[in-house]
Amino acid sequence: MGTLHGGILCDIADAAMGMAFASTLAPQESFTTVELKINFFRPVWEARLRAEATVVQRGGTIGYMECNVIDETNRLIAKAASTCLVLRGQKASGR
């Protein structure tokens, strides 16, 4: 249809939220995403996009992140949210 596929927007938001959450982990911890949601606000034909993620809440086991995907003029293109589960011990091994 000529516009950027929403999956690409979801991917960059997911990557940004993953990096934000990873910054809260101890050396032997890892994580997995248990929920991901995105809302699209405007189409993108051609733009330089930026994904800005924030850890809203980091508990002992669960974390919640939000991400804004914006274009070069700071227009909000999409907003995503993610819930992650902290993995420890054998569950984190090799990840």
C-alpha cells in the first residue's frame, strides 16, 4: 500500500523497550517478553524514525515499559507497551 508496514514499527519499539529493560538486569538475569501492544497513529511513507523507551515499573519479577515512535519532526507515529518477565538461574542460562 506504499506505507511502512506496522510490523517494522512494532519491531523498533520492541527493540527499544528490550534495551531499556535489559539495562535493569543483574549480570545473571535475562528476560522474555510476555505481552506487547502497539497503537498506530499516522502512516509513514518516508521518514527518519526514533524509538524512545522508558521502564515505567521494574519489580522483582515483572517489568513494564512504554515506547514512543516519533519522526524527525517529533510527531507521534506509534505508541507501544510491553510487559517482560525476569529470568533467573536455569531459565536464564544461555540466553
